[in-house]
Amino acid sequence: MADTKRDYYEVLGVEKNATAEEIKKAYRKK
């Protein structure tokens, strides 16, 4: 099974150490 955590960051295009705020912004852009 793929590492979903890694895929999640890769799909959103954010760094592993991205803040929740950065992740939210990246998610909204999708």
C-alpha cells in the first residue's frame, strides 16, 4: 500500500513541514 501521507503532501504540492495554513491554502487551490 502506498504511503498515503507522502502522497497527500505530493498531491497538494506542499512540503512535509508545511503548516496547516499552507496546506489549507494549497488544498483550496486544487
